[in-house]
Amino acid sequence: MNKYLSIILFIFTGLVSLQSHAALNVAVASNFKLLALDIGQQFSNKYAIDVNISSASTGTLYQQILRGAPFDLFLSADQKHIDLLKAENKTTQPDFIYAQGRLVFWQPNALSNPTIDDFMAYTGRLAIANPKFAPYGIAAQQSLEFTHKWQSLQYIQGNNINQAYQFVESKNVVAGLVSYAAVLQKNQQHYLLIPTAWHQPLIQSGIVLNDKKLKEANLFRDFLLSKEVQQQIKSQGYN
């Protein structure tokens, strides 16, 4: 009996261990996807906790969370959708800022880095993220309204900022307002950093959603906010 009891206890202990290291499901704004995958792998290597990354526009992820998507953390591209989730009582946890994004005017076939004058003179089709779903799309619209260009251009809108980038990368559109992180991470050239005074700050906030995985989720949050990881984030196109 002692032998069988030991086997049962061994199996039970293993199951408890597996449960305590259950994978974290993280919803990530599309602009931060590549970094999140890398950071998630670093976290898994350090703490033996798997991280599943689901990426889409912030607005799309917000709607999925409202409908009950089983995410443990949400890394938004803005503060607005975090505040909306708190107002909907979808979380009781404190939010945190993990990055601040930048917007760029990217024209890869230009002979050199475009200037503000080049941007102001641009009249072709422009790729942007859809302002209805993506904070980077809102920033793009605000920038174009600030410079009185919003009504004068034709827009090719991506569901998220990554899709806007892909429209330009694939040469379907000759220029776009895309994330600084994307052009930097992919070693692209010929872009102009859009002045931050032209649009609201791209403050990227996160929040823990699942109290049942509070320990693991807080561990991931602390890892994300650690000095070393924040330095990595900064080096990849974020303030």
C-alpha cells in the first residue's frame, strides 16, 4: 500500500506543480508583438512559465476581453482601453505603463530621410492604422489634422499598425504612418519621426486581468518593468 500511495502522491504533486506553472495568456497590442514574443521567451527561460502571446489591435483585443476571452494580462497601446476595462469591472488590479511609442512617416523609396517639408508636400496614398481600432491610427489622424492634411489624402487603412506597415513594406503603398519600433527593428531606412506635439502621447499601459493567476501575472509584470527589460524596450524604438 505504501508503494501505491507514494505513486499517487508523486502524480498529485506533479499535477499541482503543473498547475502552479500554468501558461500565461497575454493579449498584446500589435505594435509590441515582436518584443513581447522575445520578452515572453526570456521570462519562460528564467521562471519556467510558458507565455502565450495573442496579438491584434488594441480595440479588437478590448472587445475580445469584454466577450470573455481568457487572457491573464493585457498590454494595450493606450491608457483609454485599460480605463474602460476597469469601468466595466473586468479587473480590480492596478494598471502600469510599460512603454511609450513613437510614430514615423516612412517612405522607403525616398532618396534620403524625408523631412517635415517632404511630409507636408506628400500627396500620394498613405497607409495608416484604422483610427477606430488602433491608438496608432488615432495618433496618425491627429497628426494629419494638426498639419491640415487629413482631408487632402487617400488612406489605405490596416486593422492594426503592423498591417499598415506591411502595406508599405509590400510596396502596395509608397508611404505610411507606422510605428518607430517596426522600422527600427527591421532596419528600415528613409523615415521621419513625427513630432510628439502633433498627437496625443502613445502611452502604452498594461493590466492583470485574471486574479487566479495573480502570482504569475505579477511576476511577468515585474519582469517587464525591470531595468534590464525596460532598457531593451527603449533600444527597440520606445521612450
